[in-house]
Amino acid sequence: MTLTAPTIDNLSLNITEEIHVRATLQATFDALLEQLGPANETPEGQSLSMVIEPRPGGRWFRDLGKENGHFWGHVQAIKRPTLLEITGPLFMSAPVVSNIQYRLKEDGDGTVITFRHSAFGVIPEEFRLGVAKGWTNMLERVRRQAESASQKK
């Protein structure tokens, strides 16, 4: 058996991304809640059956039916339509705590979303490799939904 000492680099994860959405602040925030909840899916288009309770302390979880599922986190802060912050293990079945923040602000012809995911703990390598791709996919789906809703009005 080989044991390696953990370092701050392999115990932490920090991802930051920014995306411009050509939609109102409210339409973008609404699309964010929809994409984190019932419209949440894998990059391959498979539904994750997610539920988000958009209030302080509200749960974010995967509902597999019959009282089965996966807890992802709690809403730590929500200030409609400019902030959504969630803390919890997210998709990692490991001793990890994550904090994700979506900060939205008006920017000329639309909204800018600044996303941050910080995590600390024993982060399995397979999660570390795919997490940035997953968040980029999520933000792109939010952008498409918000812009589509804005064009219909």
C-alpha cells in the first residue's frame, strides 16, 4: 500500500467562468433556476431529475423517485435576480464541501453571469477532470434558454 500526503493543490478545486447572455436580468435568473432544476441534464441530454428549492436553506437534489436520490446542496444565499449561492457536496460522493456562486449583473444589451465553484476535500480525479466541462455546458444551456425566452417576447 502506498500513501501520499495530501497537498492544498489536490484538496482544492477552483473554477471561475463568465458568460454574456443577451437577455434581461430576470429572464436569465429564471433560466438559471430552470436549468438547475427540472431542465437539468447531462452534456449528452439525459435528464438528471433535479429539484431546486429557491429559498435560503432550500435543498438542491436529484430525485430518483420513491424517496431515492442524491443530495447536492443547500441554497446558502439567494438575492433575486442577482445572486444564487449553493453549498454542499454537489455530485461528489466523497468527503468534500463545495460552494458555487452565480452572480448576475446587467451589462448593456444583456446580463453577465459570473460563475465560481470552489471545493475543498478529497476530490476524486474523475470529478476533477469533468467538472469544468459540465459547468460550461450548464452555463451554455442557461444562455440559450434565456435568449430564446427573450426573443419570444
